[in-house]
Amino acid sequence: MRLSVFLLALVFSSFAWQTSKAQNHGDDIEIELITVGVGPDYWEAFGHTAIRVKSNSYDYVYGFGYFDFNEEDFFLKFAKGESRYFLGIEPTQQALESAIESGRTVWKQKLNLDHEEKAKLIRKLNYLAQPENRYYKYDYFRNNCTSRIRDIIDDVTHGEILTSLHSIEKGQSWYDLTFPAKNQSWMNLGIAIAYGLPAYKDRNQWQLSIFPDVFAQDLEKIKANWVGELELVHQPKPEESEFSQYSFWKTHYAMFAIVILMLILLHYGKTATIAVNSWLILQSLVGIGLLLLWFFTSHSVAANNVNILLFFPLAFLFLFKTFNKEKIITFYVIINMLWLVAAVVFTSIYLFGFMMINVIVANQMILKLKK
């Protein structure tokens, strides 16, 4: 999400003035958790969490999911896991209308905090909304729009959320809750390739509560007297948004299209050689990318990635006669078999089609050697 510097400054000025009054009149304001469902864009693939501060004289929501594509080196920072996101403030009506127009589900949940807790929350909002404090280093699973709000509410309520959720072993992983992302085919392919073992590790409920819908439901489950009921604000009808219609093809076409295209190209002699060479180069580039993610970025979930066996970084060496030997090619096939075992035991076999391509490519290279 992007917000102009001028608009943000204008909204903050009004918000800071209003909330400074509210610190002394905590009973006059209402605090609500706003949970927004999945949206059509890839940065909306897992929903959004915001806090609403409401009184007779003002009504704003603030959230930590704001970023700016125009920031210097934005995509390089994103690739390195060093993205800077910031706290944004919007009028509630504007934020809700935007979500509804995108065909997203919206819930609200009243937080019946006492006077002291409201005042503490307001002070935190004021502090974090300051220009020098509003930026933070984003992390999908440890420091996102939901986890920051969760941590603020937990602090205000004396650790009640952490105490309630930390001991609950759910038997689910971050992979379970992010794959597949609805209608995000290329994103799903990237997730399947880039996730390392940490993404597949079972997490406790506190660690899973970094997802908007999970956190909203968790608040209800802790049965604290300050947690209100989860109320549906807007549920899009099927005809309101094409996005709301689940489509298996829209979610997975990238993987299927690549596999089907390669199988066709490898079947015909005229295109097989080009397909083999192109695949070896592409495979090496992806493998090198995985190594870079693993060892040279802050993306912790990319560590210990078994897909390095599937996307062999040195596959391009088969383009040279020195390395194009049957024994070396056989070793390449064994590596792919090891990937299959590791995927079945530790991760997922979603990329099985790519392993099939690797085996066919290896067979093509062996047949060529025997001619």
C-alpha cells in the first residue's frame, strides 16, 4: 500500500491532536480490531490487520502494512529481506471502502479495554506514528502488519495473549497457512521453490497468530473479558468480485504451464536440444538464486532449502563436453531422487513435475552421448 507523504503528514497531524486528547478521556473512545480478508493483488494475498480508534469527533484506522514502490532500491531491499514498511493512518470510511471495492471480506472486533489500557495504547500509537518511528524492518513471519498489532495489544493487556497462545501446539506450519495463496499462481510457484525447512516446521499458536484471520479468531478463543465478538462488516457476493470465485487454474497455472510446455518441447527432436540447454541454464539460475537467498539475505525461511537438489546450481556445466559424461549425468539423476525423498519426508512434492523434467533432460543427454 502507498500513501503520499503529504497525506500521511496531514492525517498524522489530526490524529496526533485527537489522540492526545483521548489519553485523558479514554472512556470516550472505542478501540476495534479490523481484519481484512484476502485481496486480488499479491501483497494482499494473506489479508491485513489494523486498529480502529473511534470517538464522536474522529475515526481513523492505522496499520503497519504500508510500503512505497518509489523508495530508493525498493526491490533490491525486498530481495535481500531488508524492506522498510511503515505505519499508515487512514480515515476508517476510506479504508473500508477501499477493501470492499476490492471484493475483500471485512470483520471488526471491539476491544473493551479499561481507561488505563486505552491510554497506554493511544500513547503507543502516538509514538509509533511519529515520522522518525513509523518505519520498521518488515518480515513476513516475524514482523508484519498483524504481529506488530498483536504485540502492541499483548503489551497493553499485560501479556495475556502470549500467555494464552504460546502453550498451544497447533501442529501447523507457516507453509500450511500460506500455500496455496488464492489466485496467485506465480507467487505460489515462488513460495514452493523458495521455502526452506523453517517454513515447514510446526509452530505454536502464538507463532501462527501472525496471520490476520488466525489472530482475530485467536482473540475470541482466549476468552478474555476485554475481547468482543468477531462481527462481519462485509462479505462480498460472488457477483461482486471475480476474485471471490475460487479457481484451481488461477492458483496453479504457472507450474502446470511450465511443465506442460517443457514436456512438449522435449518430445520433438527439433526443439529438444534447445529445450534441454535452456532448462539447464534456467535451472542453474534458480539454484544460484536459492543459494543467495539462503546465505546472503535475511529471509530466514529460505534457509536449509532442499530444492537446491532439484534446481542444481551447476547444471549449466552439462553444456560443456568436459562435464557431459554418463556417470556425471547419472549422479545428477540421483540428486533428483534424493530431492524426492527429502520432499516427501520434510517439505512438499508440489514441484514433482520439475523433477520429471530433470529426469527426461538427463535421459536426453545420455541418449545423445550414445549416438
